[in-house]
Amino acid sequence: MGAHKNYHLIIWSIILLQDLFSPSEKQQSVYDYLAKIKYDFEEDDWNMLPTNQMIAEELSMPKVKVNQILLSIYEGILDFLRERPFHVQKCVHVIAIYIPTEETAGSPNKSYVAEIDRKTTDVRLVLPVTPRVGELIDLDFIEESIGFKRGYVHEVTHNIRGGIQEIVIIVHPYKNEYERWKKLEKEYELDELRRRMWRNT
């Protein structure tokens, strides 16, 4: 048996990248059905997508045949992407300032944990420059009693979602792990230098 295929992802990808592909006569009906769907990739709610079963019922085709056509269209799009780029036009920064749950897990002070959770800040912005790991972010439009407004960047990840480059910036309101790591790195390098000097004496 072959590996299980995620047809939700395949359908989502075909709708996103449909302009990159010219269907054959055999693929046309399924392709046309998906081309008519207006999907909001910024909202990105997969519950809005048709399933392969729904497509089969709508087109009065066996589900197995629909699956074969979906897969052939998808593979054709991937072949195209190996040779030509798909232009991602939009970029959005998602800034999340919070204290990770592992730092509060087991705390007997339940009201403190609830307050920490309540103050989590999660905002979407379009920034001219992407903050780097270790840098301090300060959001002056956030009221401190309502949410965390500043902190140190711990992690930056780039997700490509439906023609949008989503840059997720994870921020800790108090700890600067990057700075701590750099100090440990310097200490390690100094220890190594001392060991080499000791061996050479």
C-alpha cells in the first residue's frame, strides 16, 4: 500500500497555484471545479475547502478517479515549481510575546498563571525590517496592564502560506536567551583556550 496522502493539502495547493498549470482534457472538470472556489488565504480556514468526497459527488465521478486527477494536477504544479519560481507578493510579521507554559507549569499560584496567559500579546504587522534573535522589541501601542508590550526575540521562523510570507517572531518578555547563549559561548571558547595553553606548557 502507498503512503496516505493529505488531499486537503493537495486541494489547497491546487487552488493556490492553479494559474501555474494548464490542465489536460482528462483533468479539466476537476480543475475547473477548484478554479471557481474563492478562498481567502489570509483567513486560511481549511474548513472552507471542499473535500475529495465532495468533489466526487459534485462531478458524479468515483472518488478514486478524483484522487488520481487531483494527484496528477498537483504533481504537474510541483514540476512547474522545480523550473520556475512562484512569486510570493505579501509579507506579514506575527509578533507573539508570552511566557512559555513550561516556565509556569507546576506553579501553585494559579492566579499568577492565569494573569500570565491573559497578558499574552499576539499581533500581525507589516514591518520594514525583520527583528533578529536577541534584539529587544517594544510595542508602544500596547497598554502594559493589558498585555506584554516588550521583550527579547527568541526565535524567528518563516512560513509560506497561500502567497504570503508569514514571519513569526517569538518574544520573551523578560529573558534574553541569545545573550545568555553568547556568554556561554565566550566562556567555552575561553576554557578551550586555557586547555590548549595548559597542554603546550
